[in-house]
Amino acid sequence: MAAARVSIAPIDDLTLRRAQRGDERAWRELIDQHAGAVHGVIWRLFAGRARHRVEDLVQETFVRVLRGLPDFDPAGPARLSTWILTIATRLALNELRRPEAAPLAAEPVAGTRTDRATERQRLAVAIGAAVAALPTDQRAVLILREYEGLDYHDIATVLELELGTVKSRLARARIALRADLAARIPDVVAELGGAHD
């Protein structure tokens, strides 16, 4: 599954040290560099559910990041981007466990035109709905791998899982996603053939 990934340029050491000391300009730079990835993870985790909470959780993520930043160790086991995505992912998953975050009805796949742009649009909508239909634990692993480009070890760190669990959840998520897409849009999936990963 090919997905657009948000590329995060690493923040330079001087800016990080300034941010850790409370420099507001450095905070703004750190937030600007990571806001897209944080928003993307939370948005995708909330696919079809309580999307009104996404902006609140993005803000809460950065409140926690700035609060914990003085204790962040750049020489530690996690990169800054992984540490930030860990906070965002855990906040979102905790929120999704609440009963009021129950799934909403998936949007129907629109359009009957068969030109390439419409097929791509149908595929994008169907992928969004299929990802939203995954169990939360599989959705989290899939999003961190396919959309955010994290490696297996970083995903294990973010979700506090064993490496084998990450791999098995990702495999199950991919299988479920392909089956769901084949049911939702069999004509488009058939045309794509065996193109995977």
C-alpha cells in the first residue's frame, strides 16, 4: 500500500536546546516542524470517529511535549519525532477507548464516472473507510508504518509492544484492508491487480 508520508526534518541541536530551556521561538519552530505529522496520526486514528476531538488532541499533544521537553534526552533511545508521535498516538488511543468515540457510519464511495481521477478518488475514499473499519490496535500500527513511515522498532516503542506483535498486527491489518477494499470497490481493486506494499 503506497501512502503519502509526512517528512519531518530533524530539528537542529541548538534549536532543541533552546526549546528545552523554554525559548518560545524555538517552541514555535518545533511545533511547526511536527504539527503536520501529529495532526495526521490523530486524524487517521480517528477516521470515522469523534473527529471534533482531533484539534483538541493535537493541542494537548504539544502541551505535553513542551511540558516534558526539558527531560527529553536527545541521546536516548527515541528520536524527537518518535517521542512526539508516541505522545500523540497514546493520547488518541486513550481517547478512542472512551465510549463516546464510537464509530460513525462510513461515507459511501461516490461517483459512477470511470476516468482515472474519479477512480483515484474512489480508491482514496475506500481506503479511508477501510482503514477506519480496522480494529484500533491494527489501525494504529498500519498508520504509523504506512503513513508516518516509522520502522518496526519505533512502532514497538510508540505502542509499547513487542516487535513480533507489531509485525503480526501489521500483517493482519494489511490482509483486512485488502479484503475490505476488494469488497468495497472490486472493479478498481481488480484493475490494480497485485500491486501491494
